[in-house]
Amino acid sequence: MSRELKELSFFADPETDRLAQLVFDLAAQLHVERARRLGLETLLTRKGVVSEADIAALATDEAFLAKAREGLDDSLARLFTVLTEHGDRRAPLRPETKSVPRQAAMAGE
């Protein structure tokens, strides 16, 4: 039996729904990333692979910071794609948004 699924809506303004969806997606991503980072830091320091001072020193490592900025740029490009896309918003971070070139997403194309 085939039933058409109705898009969920929580606010009167569809743009408010889109923003709320984005915030919840970001919160979920942040939670996963934070847990993984803390787990890695804990394992590495417990095993003596790195010290907490080594981890803190990355805050001034230019190569590391450049790589982090590149990751941030890619993430922002995907988020801008979510904000500017049209169509079914039930899965805002679906696979095709990850393949959008950074420049196109930032330009709102």
C-alpha cells in the first residue's frame, strides 16, 4: 500500500521551519563530532601517544589551522546549499548536497 508522506511542519512560516530544521541538524552534528573528538583525545592521552599540551599546541599550528579552515569552508558551503535548495526538506543534508562545489553553494546556485 502506497501512501504519500506529508512534509512535517511545525511553524506557520515555512522559512522558520527550514531554519529550525537546520539548527537541529547542526546540533546533532555537533554532538557527534564533540563525542568523537573527546573520545579520540582521551584514548590518545591515556595511551601516551600525545599529551594535553600537544593537543593545545595545535591552536597555533598554521598547517593544522589551514586544514581546519578548509573543513569549515566545506561545511558552510553545504549549509548554504541547505538554505537555498528547493524541494523536499525532510532530509536537508542528503548525499547530493555534499557533492556541491563550494563556490556554487556559497554563491547560492
